[in-house]
Amino acid sequence: MDYDAIIIGTGIGGLIAGAKLTKEGKKVLLIEQESTPGGYASCLKLSDDYMIDFGLHAMDGLYEKDPKIEVFEDLDIFFNIEFEKILTGFYKFYNERKDFTIPDNEEQAIEKLVEWFPDEEKSIKKFFKTINAITKDTHNIPRSKFMQGIIGPFVPMIFPSIPRWGGKTAGDLFDSHFNNEDLKLALAGTIQYYGDDPYKLSAIIYAIALSTRFKGGTHYIKGGSIKFSYGLVKFIKQHGGTFLFDRVVTRIVVERGKACGVEYISKKESDKKIHKISGKIIIANAPVPQVANELLQGKRHKKFREQINKLDVGHSILNIYLGFNKPPIEIGNTSYTTVVNDPSIISLHQIADNHKGDYEKRNFIFVDFSQIDSMLASSGRSIGVISVVDYIENWGGLSKAEYTAKKKEVAHMFIDRLYKLMPDMVGHIDYYYVSTPRTKVEYTLNPNGTFLGFAYTPKQSGMMRLKNKSPVKNLYFASAWTFPGGGYSSTIWSGWQCANEVLKKL
Ligand SMILES: Cc1cc2nc3c(=O)[nH]c(=O)nc-3n(C[C@H](O)[C@H](O)[C@H](O)COP(=O)(O)OP(=O)(O)OC[C@H]3O[C@@H](n4cnc5c(N)ncnc54)[C@H](O)[C@@H]3O)c2cc1C
């Protein structure tokens, strides 16, 4: 065998798995179809003045009991990467009727929410108890199937939140606590990072998302997410790992029912060969649907293919990156994250339709990197980004000219909406770059341009999510597509778990 493990893709899941395996002395090869590492955890230099971050606004956690701490310490991440704490609160919520900033500290958040919604005092306190209990139970439930088997009948007694909320949605969670729709809308402000419909998004996932942010706040990686990826690349190389960039894996070789290698092609014109390389273990950081539909060939994988193709894929996001020649913090903006709901939205039930409706009314989030030392822009300038729930269908079938024209039109519309909200910014945006769901498909090969893997529905979340181990012997997954899911914390955990599972075999 050429390698102990071959990892397809260098997104966060692939890099974390690679770092752990090389640290434990394994011979590892990572193959990436792009010329740079990171997948979404990557940056693009637009000009001498501006660099944009493709896949990070804010990383949750880094509080005392955050499970990521163990991973970061083991992989020297705190030595290689600097984290910048975001100090402007959780987010500012604005919908014309309400305009306030929710603190990222639980006590202060409760106090403020009670001040803004006095009729809901009891429910607000109960809500925080519920989301904390869900988070505690989910973190404490044993991961091993053996232990789960033993405690199985006692789960409702030991971890009562899990059966109580397991089949429920974020919408159910809000409806069962609150009457005031503006309160629900405010607390659902960052829903687009997890799902496009509160009534399809798992209650457990959104509860954990909120609870962890109220415990540890959020951080940004100084210099952008590419620093995180390059930090891990450095670590892997120092521990003997090898990288191949600009190479697309086209097949996972399976012999006698066991994965034992990959075939890949180079993106370089001069190399037309199909290369074959062997490994004891194959780890796909590449999207699971790609593995099922393209990389695993032949009839014998039909059942797995059918199982995967039945699952719902997560939504995508449209990003309009903005270069400011005067940082918004100097013009009076005080929030890192501003959630803007269209005033026509008066109920949580309207959110899903809003995400599919006119861009002129679609809810958006504005992130202002001038509130922190992001190191993404030259002195006296800064970067911002508008994010909107979006779908590949809105961009997929367009010709090159139509695509360019639509990107321009939509970008100008959102810039105008931002100017209306923050009139002092007018004239200070001197650069923009649009990343659509189509950009994301082209750049990472994720179906639909999703960044979450499979949608976070109750049936596809928590213990119900696809696991690291595939049905093919010696083939594993480490990405947003598998347990626990998408986003930094979850993908880091997926890569970490996968490596530990693989180490038992190597
Ligand atoms: C705009 C945006 C903002 C975000 N903000 C946040 C945030 O603030 N906080 C947060 O926690 N999360 C955020 N996320 C989500 C987070 O970035 C992703 O969930 C995470 O990076 C996914 O990592 P992954 O390991 O699953 O792999 P991916 O990033 O999907 O990478 C997969 C890699 O595999 C490679 N690949 C695929 N197929 C092949 C093949 N056949 N051969 C070789 N290579 C292949 C791809 O090129 C890619 O490099 C954001 C995402 C986006 C898009």
C-alpha cells in the first residue's frame, strides 16, 4: 500500500482528520481539486486592498467546556492561529418595528429580552433553560453504540430533552415558548446559517446553536479562514503528510468489497493520465452525494446510492462582499452582525417563503469586519459581507452574460438596501464581489452549493445523521455531510471523530 490513509478534499473535515492521523505517525496523502486548501475555509484576494473570506463570519464556542478545545490543543491550533473575540454582542436585529442588539452573554440577553418583551418574562427564562438542557443532554449522551445500547431504555430519564425535542423543529421550539412573533423572529435571526425554514430545521440544532453562542460568544480567525487551513497544512506537512493540489479524484477503487485506493486526474492540460494510488483507508471529505453517485462505481453500491439520494440537501447562500474605503465603524455602525428582516414579515411562518421570494424583500445579514482586527483589508479600509438564503435554481441555467448581469443587478439591489439602513455609508463602497450558489458548486463541488451538507431536518440531525463509517469497508467520511453536521465546530468534530475511528483500524 502506498499510504495508510488517502483523504479526498482539504476542507476543514479533511484537514482535521489528516492532522490527527499524521500526528499519530500515519502516512497520509491529501488530494484537493482546487489549487489552495480549505474548501469553504478559504480566502480570495480581490485587490491590493481587499481580501474576502469564503466561509467564516463567526466561530462559536471556545468556552471552557467547548469540545473543540481538546482538538485545538492536540493539533497545536492555538499556536498556529490567533482568534479574535467579537465584542459587539450576538447580533443587532432590525425589522422597522424592532431595533436592538442581543447580547452574547446569557444573563444580559435574558435581562434585555425581558426589557423589550416584558409580557414574555417567564417564557424567556424557560426558553433559556430549555436550550441549555438540550445542549447539555446532547453533549453528554454517550457516542459509542455499545453504551447507547446499554442506556437505551433509560435515555428519556437521563437525557429527557433528547426524546422531548428530537422530532421537533425550531419553529415548534419557539411556538411552544412564546406568543410574541417579533420575539420569535428576533431569536430566529441567524436561522439562515442552519436552515431555510424554521418549521423544517431541527429544534435541537438551533437550540445548541443559540445556547453555545450565549455561553462563549463568537470568534473570528485573524487573517481569515485561510489561516486556519494553512495552519493545518503546515502541521500536516511537519508530521510527514503529503498534498496533491489541482487533482480531481474520479473514482474510489473497491476490491473484494474493500476500498483500497483512488484514481485521480490532474487539472493541468499537460497531464492527461488517470493516476491510481493505493491506501489502507480512504476518507472522503468530498461531498457524500458525489461519493455515492460518482466516485463509487458499479451496481454493488446501488443501495447506498438510493439511500443517499433520498436525503434532503441543505440550502445555499448568496454572498455580496463589500470593500469599504471608509470602515463602517468610523461611520457609526456598532454591530459586527446585523440581521435585517423585511417589515412585511410579521410571523415566523413567513420566513421560508421570504427566503424563496423577491430579492428586494428577502431577509439578509450584514457582517461588518471593521468591528474587529480581521486583517482582511489595507489600512483605512475594510470588508463587509451581505448573506442571503439562496438556491442553485436561481443561478444555474444562465448563460455567462446573463449570469454576470444578474449578479450585478442583485448586488446593486442589496447595496441600496444597506445604504437605506445606514445612509452614512453611501459612497464608501468601492468594490464588490458576488458569490452565488453556483460559485460555491464550482469552487467546492458541493451539490446545490450547500455549506451544511444534508439539511438539518429532525430526521437528518443529531444521532440520526449519517455517521463517519460508510457501508463500504475501509471507506470513511469526514465533512459537514456527516455527524454532527455543517459549520466549523461540527465539521472539526467530524474530522476528529473520523480520525479516531480510523486509528482503531490502522
Ligand atoms: C459564506 C459562508 C459563511 C460561513 N460562515 C460560517 C461561520 O461563520 N461559522 C461556521 O461555523 N461555519 C460557517 N460556514 C460553514 C463552513 O464554512 C462549512 O460548513 C465548512 O467549512 C465545511 O467544511 P467541509 O470539511 O465539509 O468541506 P468543504 O469546505 O465542502 O470542502 C470539501 C473539499 O473537498 C474538495 N473536493 C470535493 N470533491 C473533490 C474531488 N473529487 N477530488 C478532490 N477534491 C475534492 C473541495 O474542493 C473542497 O476543498 C460558512 C459557509 C459559507 C459558504
